[in-house]
Amino acid sequence: MKIHLIGIGGIGVSALAQYYLSKGYQVTGSDLVKSEITDFLKKKGVKIFIGNTRENIKQDLDFVVYSPAVKSNNPELLQATHYKLPTKSYPEALGEITKEYYTIAVSGAHGKSTTTAMIALLLAKAKLDPTVIVGTRVKEFGNSNFRAGKSKFLVIEACEYDSSFLKYFPNITVVTNVDKEHLDFFKTLANVKKAFKSFILKTANDGFLVFNQDNKFIPIIKKSKFKVLPFSIRQKEVAKLKKILYVPGKHNIYNALGALTVARILGIPDAISYKSLQEFRGTWRRFELKKGSAKGKAITVISDYAHHPNEIAATLMATREKYLPAGRQVQNKRIWCVFQPHQHQRTHYLFNDFVKMFQKMPIDKIIITDIYDVAGRETKTINAEVSSEKLVKKIKLNNVEYVSLPETEKYIKTNIKSGDILLIMGAGDIYKLFDKF
């Protein structure tokens, strides 16, 4: 089988490419720019093309997979159509694979990558040998977003954007939470909830729904053939999880509860589950931690993917919990947050939510840098209306400042003090700043 993937540098498509490789298929792929992911895939044996051209599509291909970000006028997609090659979007291709396995699909506005990784590692620890496709790199998978397993189990991260998750066929559906997210596509929270209800109803009749009953936006399913298993922060094991988890914060307690519920469905002993959760060290850009240096000053540096107001609030409060616990005076230790807003449309739709959230955060210094443009998901009108400068002006706090991205590294290194904590946040390319310290 010969397969070509357009947009292979994307976190989901790149995992799918590795799945096809593991099956012995011949895999090629293209993306607009070279990246760590394309370099990683090249080393794995994927032939990578940088740039989209008709010449990348060969007539002997069995089928072509394309990222949801790829437009209908993409030259490679047009050439595939010209050759009458079968084409599938990433969700369609992954959906076909879910039919072949006992699939555990994890979705939610926040926490789905971490919960997926927790479940996957837990199954691996229990020797259930799952195949895994997740939207982040996991150290235990060789710093990859894919794990090849030999059993019937498939664990996937099911993204709601573009209603992609409606292409999947889960046996166990996990919903971490529902929130006002991806409003550039859904427009309203009501539409988000409607999509999640449709996703939940895709659960196999003899399957299971695992959901966070403390989240008020998750649709209530009154009648179903599948079993419904809620989890809550009020459960007895919360104190134990809080004690053993390496990754901090209430949101990670919820993620662990979801993973624990899935483990119990599969008959995995709690002793194995707790050991696996205790050993979990997080994933790429999810509270990724290191000791750093800024002009000889020793600091703690954290990289985090949070880009929605509720995600940012959860991560900032988890940082305070970990480093400035209530009732303890910590000398010469301040928390800095550098945030890169992700997508002009998200910033526009959630502008007031960002303002209210940052106004409430007990953080010593907050730097908001330039908005990260997302190719194919921006509009000229909104781009002209919203900016980081306008966001800072509306927040109106002395500890919140706009600094342009090119100047951010220099500003921090000049002003940060020894012992401070630097939290670098956003889903764009702000993670590159993490390596500068």
C-alpha cells in the first residue's frame, strides 16, 4: 500500500502516518514548512516534501489523506482528484481504523491529551498493549504521539473541531468537559453541546460513556443502551490521587479520575492503575518542567499548551499550588507568565473571558505577546479588530504588559530574578522560548 498525507506535520496526521508505517505501508507526506515533527517522521522512514505541489502526488498511490486544515483548492488534493485517487480527511481515515479495534475515544474542550496519555500508559502497564494516537508527544512512547500495539485496544484523542469526532466509532467514550471552545467553527455554546451529544451517541450499544459529572455543559443522555459511568471530584480517591500525582492541579485530578474509571471498566486492578498514574510525568507542552537559567540567574521554567481562558486559569492556579502554597511564605520567588494568544478568532470570541480571567489571577508578572496566526482559520476583518495590545489595555493592571515576540526573551532575561518561576503558555510557536532558558 502506498499512502500520501497532506499536512503531515500536524500532530494528528503525523500520528496516523506512523500507524500506516507500523502496518508496513509505504508512506509519503507534505507540509508547508519543515518542523520537528517532519524531521522526526523523516528519520522514521517517511519521504517528506516541503511545500504543496502537484508533483508530490503519484498516480500509483492507493489513497491520499489530508488534514482538516487543507483547503479544497490545494494543488495536491486537486491532482489526487485528477488521477481519481481515493481521498480521505484525517478524521475519516482514523474513523475507518476505529472500526477495526475496541476503541477508547477521549474528547473534551480541555484535558483530552493528558487523559488519553494516562489511559494509554495505564493499559500498557496492565500489559493490554494498546495502539495509541494522541495529540501530543509522550516520553514513554519514544517522545512520539503514536504507539503501535498488538492487541484489540485502540486509544485515541478525539478532537471536536470541525466535528471531526463524529467520524469515530468508540466502544468507550470519555468526555473530560465541554466549554465555549472553537467558536470560529461552532459559533455558539449550544452548537458545541449539540456536537458533543452527537459524539456521545456514537458509542457502541454495548459500550460505556465515562464523563465528568461536575461539568455543567456535558449533555445529559437520559436513555441509552450503553452504560453511563460518571466521575466527580467528590469521590473518595481524590485525596489519594492528589497525593500521588506528579502533575499538579485540580484539572489533572479530573483527568486521572477519567483514566481510573476506564481502567475499572477493563478490569485492571487499582494497584496497577495507581502505580501507573503515580509514574506519569506529563507530556510535551503540558506543564513540561525544567531547571533553567537567565543570564546566570537560576529559575524554574514551565512550558504549557494552555490557550483557552479556563485552561490558563487552571494551569496558573496549579503553579501557585505547587510553588506558592497557601499559608507558606516563600522568599524571593515570583511567578511570571508569558502568554501567546492562539488564533485571532479565538481571541475575538473569548476576549471578555480572557480579560476577566487575567484580572483575577494572583500572578506577579504577566506578559502577553503577539497573537499566533493559524493558517486557514483566520479572517482579515477579525485580524484587524483584535490584538494583544488591545487585550492588555482592557485588562488595565500594572502587572500585565504587552511585549512583542522578538523582544520577549531579552525582556525576561533582563528583569527576571533568581528563584523565579517562568511559565510559558500557548498553543503556537511560543514553546521555542522554552529552549532559550
